[in-house]
Amino acid sequence: MKRLERKVKIVCTMGPSCWDEAIISDLVTAGMNVARLNFSHGDHESHARTIENVRKVEEKLRRPIATLIDTKGPEIRTGMLVNNEKVLLNSGDEFYLYFVPKDGTADGVYVDYVNLYKEVPIGQEIFIDDGSIVLSVEEIDPSAIRCRVLVGGELGEKKGINVPGAKLSVPTLTDKDISDIRWGIEHNVDYMAVSFVRTKEDVLNVRKVLEDNLGVSKIIAKIETRQSVDNIDEILSVVDGIMVARGDLGVEMPTEDVPMVQKEIIEK
């Protein structure tokens, strides 16, 4: 059975509630074409069981079902907080992003990307927890960045950081991603969806991992940053397909711009 002919697919994420063979069968009957395995969660053992059940359903229903690995990708996150308690940041507060591990307070928090201070200018906005908290950079030092809180809120532990528009040098492929891609090759996964692609080099690095391990999976570039939108033509020249991640794009740019950007990308 061929799985990869039609360009547009109905993709379903296979969380714990969908691992059962009967549920997968219902999803396929309802129109699912691709079973997505989110490697931000779960482990290889649970994902292997899911693929096994997907293939059983595929054989039973005689309907092609593709499998897709969605890599976790790179992340920049805040650290732990004193007593594991959330802190309240108010608009106008001074707040520090530290590059030396320490438990955070309402005065500042540790950030796990030590090169951030090299890659943001004065005035750069920094989003924490999908934009729930917004900071503006006021002073930069190798040990910390001093910010002003523009949009306040409760800050918890291990929250994601976005730097809209900044060209960060954090590697697109992490060691975990490479391990997961190799696992996908061993399990004959059809698609590799690569998170936070920014340039064509990111795609070529994934293709090299595939070639080095005799993988034949198709590469899907996830478009979820301003940089990937700016470089869309070069990315399209080396990739097999794209996935427009509207949620993450809505953090990187004004939400109202996302539908038009998506339409422009699809028209290409």
C-alpha cells in the first residue's frame, strides 16, 4: 500500500487515549491519514506500541496510514524557583535573566541558553510562557540580562522562552532529536517533521542523518519562527513538505498576521 501520494493529509496526534487499536481504527474510519507521534512526550517503548497498533489497523482495514515523528527540537527554558513556588511579575518591574544556575525569585530567573546575551539587542522583546509574560531588554551582560516587565503575570518553573525575530544560534537538531530520528528509521516511519527549522542547512543536517543511517523517510519542515518565514524559499528547495505551526508563529508575530502568512506559504 502506498502512503505518500496525496499532498494534503489529515494528521492525528497519537496521545495515550489513542494508543488502543480500536481507537486507532475509529480514527482511520473517520478519515485519519497520518498518525503523528509527538516526541516532546512519551518514550520509545510507548511510541513503538503505537506504531505496531497503527500497522495492525492498516492491515486489517486495508487502508494506508502513514506515520510521522514530530521532533522535540531545541528549547530555551527558565529554571527552578525558590521553594518551587510561582512568583508574580508586575508591569514595570525590573527583572533579570541569569546565566548561572540558581533558584529564581521575583527579581530574576535562570535561563538555560548561555549565549542569549550575545544574540539579543537592547529593546528586544522576550516572551515567557507563550507570551503570557513579556520583557524588554534594557542592559546586557555575560552573566545576566536586565529587563523591564512589559506584560506581567505569574511565572512558574521550566517555562519556554521565545525571542521574536531574533536569529538565535541554538542548534535545530539536539542529541535527543538525532536519537529519535534514528529510532524512526529503525521503525520505518514515513515522515520526519523537524521542529524549529530556520534555514535550509537545518533540513540538510536532517537529511545527512537519514542518509548516514540508510533512512528513506520524507522530511517535513515545521514553519514556526519569523526566520523560517523569511527563509521559506530556500527551505522549500530542499524539503519534501511543510507544516505551518500556527500556534508558535502566533508567538513570533502578531496573531492576525498568521493566516495571511500561511496562505502565502501554501501558494508557493
